[in-house]
Amino acid sequence: MACGIFDQSAKTDVVIWNMMISGLNKCKRFRVSKQLFFEMEEKGIVPTVVTLVSSLSAFSELSDLDSGQRVHQYVKDCKVESTLILDNALMDMYACCGEIDSALEIFHGMKLRDVISWTSIIKGFISSAQMDSARTYFDNMPERDSVSWTAMIDGYAKENRFKDVLALFHQMLAENVKPDEFTIVSVLTACAHLGALELGEWGVLMFNCMPQRDKFTWTTVIVGLAVNGHGQEALDVYSQMLRSSEKPDDVTYVGVLCACTHTGMVEEGWKFFTTMKSQYGIEPNVTHYGCLVDLLGRAGRLNEALKVINNMPMKPNSVVWGALLAACRVHKDAEMAEMAANQLLRLEPTNGAVYVLLCNTYASCNKWENLCLLRRRMMDEGITKTPGCSVIEMNGFVHEFVGGDQSHLQLRGIYSTLNEVIKHLKKLAGYVPDTSEVSLDIREEEREKSVLGHSEKLAVAFGLMSSSPGVTIRIVKNLRMCIDCHRFAKLVSKVYERKLIRRYCAPGNRKWCSKGFGGGSVTILKGGKVDSKKFQLVETGNEVHIKRSSKESTFFSWREIIGRATHPKFSKNSL
């Protein structure tokens, strides 16, 4: 209606043009807004500051540098009076177009700056992937509002700097700045990657209190719940989303399929996989197929999983084949494991983890001849098995363990605790060590001894003896968890009433993953990239600690690296 009235008007009053351009911007019709501005110019209508600001806003959204520069040149040629709102609009236009130097020139030439000025230049640095510069300007802001905090937090999230997301969010709460829904989305994403359970749970509570939720907020919560083992809760949120006006997208369905995987809801997963296309027109991508293969594989339906792979409309990647190989190991299908491993090695010929998984599969199936041939092949091709290494943070220090470790200063206490734990698990939970994956044809007594000396069990024992009851134990490991360690950790969580979170790097997946145990439940989540050859990071309640990988085992805390700046302790009462 507004467009019809405008078309019938005399179009001589600049106010009408301003109202029309501004209205189009609010409706996100930026291209029409741009056309209207240049039509106005052709008719000889002299623009006001309001016209220029509204048009620059449209050019920013379109990343139209040429049009923005024309407006800037007009401002210079006509000596339009410099105002805060106009300078902010010009600076934001350059920042959105990636011209950070031009934006900085305007910023430093401004006689007066407000929080919008500072936030615009920070966003410019972020869009140019200059996070350190963005942080410098952020720290120098005279005052910050929730928008500037959220811009910085979101920038860290997009750069996969999830530790920085949580550290800055803690600081935001400590300064009594109330987060909005956009902040919570970024924080929940970081929590999902890092396994920060308490903060993630608080984020879900915030989500439940939000008066308005967009598609991205719904999706973030669904994925976050799914990967943290709350499959049914994730599906409940998905049902709520469908009852709202928001529609799911491809990422939403990754979370939904992941939820089905961790709750063993195979038929429901199949249904969601089918309806995402038939009902919402979403074409499944390789990630969705990977989730489906994982879902079927965990349920032991290996032939169906292979059929899905063979019928994929795109080439399966290493994640898809890795999911099938892991399922073959668990369900002891050596023949299919060989096929999956061969496909994986075509994609990643030097990935030693693939060989290890296949070795474990052969061992569990008592195929010792195949195992020996595979080991010989590894030697001939120079493929080495990465030693298992587990890292745990306790009382401000990071402790590193390898299989059968004999070097720790508290060695005697650790093995004493481990033996005591094993006795309790055998007595109270019927624990029997699973030696099926020991890739050596030796006596059962020796096989059991080999399994019980795994680095992860040593780290768990150290965590139990070094922390108070109820404290969450977090472990970082460079390899996938073996079947026995998986069961051991699950029983420890149940018997000792502890949450256990461990991070590992899965074969065919360059990102780190996590397994969490709480009350005996098991969850998996994909996490941020970590270079385990250089350092390991472990988060505590109020600090993050780093340990360089070295024989000297030198310890560094995060505060030493960032100028002894500790993260303010998180409190739900901070708001």
C-alpha cells in the first residue's frame, strides 16, 4: 500500500523519499531502497542527512562499496556537515565492505564517538578476521552495552575460539551486563564444543525465559542438548519449534538425528531423515548421511548402514566411513571393517588411527593372522601407532598419563586407588574387564593387566583421589576410547556419582569429540580443533590451564599467558 501511495504522489518532498527508503530498509528490501536513492538523485531531489544515513545502511547490508563511496564523495564535495550519526553510517559501511583502513580513518577523525562508533569498528575488525585488534578496541571502549559484548563474543564463536567465548561471557556477567538471545546462542555453541555443562544448562534456562526465539536460537539449543546426551529433551524442543512459527533448517536436522543416535531411536531417526525432504524440502547433505550411518551402526544394523552409504547421492567422506568402521569394531564384523578401513585409507592413507581400529577389530574376532599381516603392513609403510595419552587438570596443574605409566610422582597412590576402584566396580556393578581388543595373543591374565593400565583409567583414578566427591572430572585424550575404558568410565560415573567428561580425536574426524558420563549415561559431542602435538587445554571452574607437550612436563596456567587475567567465577546470581 505504501508503495502505491508513493507512486501516485508528486515525489517532490524529500521527506516522502526518506520515509520510503527507511521503510524499505526495515522490510529488508535493500536493493529496492538503493534503486530509490539513485532515482531520487536523477530527479534532482537534494538528499538530507537522514537520506544519506538510510542509504548507507542499505549499502552496508548489500556490501555495496561502490555506492557507498559515491555517497562519501558527495558528502565531501557538498561539504555536508559532519554529524555523529553520519560518521557512524559511513564507518559502518566501510567496515561491512571489508575496508577496515577507510573505516579506521573515519573513526580516528571523529570529534565525538559513542558506543555505536566503537561497536562498528569492532565489527569491522571481526569481519576482517582481525580478532586481536577487535579485542584491543573492545578493551579500550569507554563504555560497553550488550550489543558490543555480543559482537565480540559472536566473533570469537565464528573463529572457533570457544575458550575466549566463555571467558568473555564470564567477564560480561561479572560486570552485570545482561545477555540477550544472540549472546546466549554464541555461548551455547561454545558450551557444546567445550563440554561446559553447568554453563550450558544455565543457557538452556535462559532460553526457556526468552520471550522471542528465532530459528538459530531453537537450532542451537536442539544441537546443544543432543550432543550432550539429552536426546529426548532435544526432540521435545524440536516439537516446540514446530509448534512455533519457525521452520527447521538443515542444521536443525543434524541436531535431531544426533538426538536419535544417542537415544537409540532408530525408527524415529529414519522418519526424520525422510520427512526433512518430503515435508520441508531440505535435501540431506553428507553430514545428515553421516548421522544416519552412525545411528544404524550403533544399533548393529551394519548392512543397512552400508546400503545407505552405497545409495548416497554424493561421495561419502571420512566421517561417514569412520562411523561405519567404529560400528564394525563394536559389533565385531571384521569383513565389513576391512572394507570401511580400505575406503578410509584411500582418503587418509597415513591415518594411523584407522589401522588401530582395524587391529582392535581383528583382535576382538580372534583373527590373529590378519592382525599380524596388518601390523607388518604398518611397519612396511612406516605407519606408527600413536601412544595413548590422557591429560587431566587438578588444583591448577595439568597431569599427563600414558599406558602403564610409571613416572608420576603420586604413582603408588594412583595404582592403589585404581585397584580399589576396580574392586568396588567388580563387587557393586559386576565389572569384568573386556580384553577383546588387546591386539596380542597372550595369556588372559596378561591381557587383563594390559587393559587395566590404560592411560585413561590412570587419569580417572588420579581424578578420584585428588578431588572432592561430586566434582566433575574432565580428561583430554589423543585417541578414541576403547570398549573397556568406555564401560569402566560409565560404571565409575554411576557407582561414584561423578560426571566424567573426556575429549578425544576420532578417526576420520579432525575435530575433537567428547564423551560425557553422568549417572551412567553416555554422550558424544564434536568439539573445537586442538593441536595435541603443541599443547593441551583444560578448563576448570574459573580458569583455563595449558600444558605444553614436552618431556619436562612444564605447567602453565592460562592467566600466565594472558597477563594473569583470570576468568571471573561464574555465578547464576550474576544477573
